[in-house]
Amino acid sequence: MKSTVTIEIPVESEALVRQFLAFQEEVQSLALSAADGTVIDVCENAVLEQGRDLHTRVLAEAVARRIEAAEKKGRRSAVANAVSPRKTGAGRRGSS
């Protein structure tokens, strides 16, 4: 029986962790079943293809979270240009 470890992860990460573990098992299986002299090539191809998909998913999730955070904040305020200063008091008329 294999030893196991229990870890706590955010619920949002569960699918990704499961996908990565399945990916690892698949690569190990490929290594055991590959013909002599082809193990590295077979495993490397799997890592490149599936690793790209995994990275794309991580990137997409990160961008989606950023968008959600920005939407919660609301729209950015636009820059408000100040008008040139004007005098608010009446001009001086002669001396008193």
C-alpha cells in the first residue's frame, strides 16, 4: 500500500491538483510501458503537450480572478482635469 499525505488546499484548486496528479501518474505509466530507448522521447512529448494545457489552464484561472477582482472594485475613476484657477472675489476698485 502506498503511503499518503493529507494536505489542505483551497477548494478552487482541487480540480487543478487532481489533474496534475493524474498527469504525473500517466507520465509514470508511459515511462514503464515505453519501448527501450524511447522512454525520454515518449515522456517528454507527453509533458510538452499536456504541460502546455495545464499551464494554459493556470494562466486562464489567474486572469479570470484578476478580472473578478477588478469588477468587484468597480470602474476606475477617470482623471479629472482642474480648470485654471479664477478669482472668486470682486476686483478692487480704487482706494477707500
